[in-house]
Amino acid sequence: MYHSVSEHLDDHLHPYYRTVTTPERFEQQMCFLSQSGYEVLTLSEAVRLLQEMSLSNKSSQEKSTSVKSFNYQRPVAVITFDDGLRDFYTTAFPILEKFAFKATVFLTSGLINKTFLTGYECLKVQEIKELVKSNVEFGSHTVNHPQLKKLSKDEIVYELIKSKQMIEEIIGYPVSLFSYPYRFPEENAAFTKMFGMILSDHGYTAGVTTSIGLSTVDDIPLFLRRLPVNDCDDLQFFRAKLAGCYDWLHKGQLTYKRLRAILCNY
């Protein structure tokens, strides 16, 4: 999970909350993936792979031809970018091209051609169209990047439908991927159930969250976990995250969220 690849670091924040990675650090990380033999897929490819692997675990049927091109002996990674910032086009994409890596970018559709909440420039329409031709995959990150949990159901539906429509008009193909803005309220079972139904009802088939960890065949496709990455991730830390050594943090966070939710209700 990346956001910005830029020289303008947000080092005034605690390392856990930073979202900026310098170009030098980003290239180091991509070089590590390449040298370690990772197969980098788009999110939609990875979700299809997880689903096929899940089916193969449940039956003895042969894997479908749609995933026979994937090498199951190689580690697999998906590189995602939230917010739709312009430095993806100017800085991150040229580095990805150098390694022939794919990426999935989630656009805040109402801020295309504008400035993001943090002051960074967002992607322009023409840049998005160019990236589509270079096989960059796009998904929705809502229209306005709101705290969805604080919205009414109708407002949530608007954010999902409108952003989908706006992005589809630019890229020319259906949008089926979604990235949840801000902290994902996984401790709230009622909300996540309702939100998952809204996503499904409006054409979304997979999505990612801010929940930490490696995604597995047992995860719900609409609420996949990710590994947050920023400039603090040197190669040792980056390697450890990819190996699953960061996944323990998810259990601790989820327990904390549930306890806080209980206490807030008193």
C-alpha cells in the first residue's frame, strides 16, 4: 500500500502514519522484488488467482486456463497506490516500467485534475488515459475521500456509484475494484456487512483496506489486507513485511479496536 512517491517527506509524522516514499527508496524496494523473483500482478489478477487457488483447495479439479500462466513457485505481490496522486505518473510509474511491474491505482474521482487533501497534486485526465494504455489498472477510492462510517447509507451509495461512473468515463472499462479510505472499521461487523452488500450491489467484486497483513485464500475479496509501505521501510524491514513478520500487528490492532468500540458504547 503506497500513496506518494516524492522527495517531499512527511517526516514530521510518526513513522507508522507516514505515507510518502522517496523515489530512491521506492526503486530499492522494486529492485528487491525483482531480484527476489516476485511476480507482480494487478489486483484483479491476484484476486482471480486467490479464488482459483481456493477452489483448487476444495476440489481436485484442474486449475482453469485463466491462471495457468501464473508460476505458483514464485512469490506474488500486488503494488497498490491510494488517492490517485500525480507523482505516480511523474515518479513512480517510470520506476515500475524499469522493472516491467504492474500496478493498481485507486482514484479519488472528485479530485482528478485538482489537489488532494494533503496538498499534493492529483492525476490529470490525460495522464490517466496514458496510464491505461500502459496497462495500469484503476479502481475507486470514493469521490471525496470521506470517513465512510460517518455517512448515511445514501451518502455511501453516492460515493461508490458516482466515483465508479466518473472513472469509467475516463478509462473506458468497468470499475470493479475499491479501496477503503482512512482506517477500515473491521471491528464493526454490522457496518462491514452492510458496506460489503453495497459494494456487491453496485458492481464491485474486490477491494482493499488498511487492515495490515498478507492476503490469503481465506480473506473476503472485498476486504483484502495490505502491507503499508513508506520511506521508513529499509530493505530489512521491507523483506520482513513481505515474509509475514508484520502480520501479528493486525491481531493486536483488531483487539484494540474492539475494546475501544465496547468502551465507547458505555
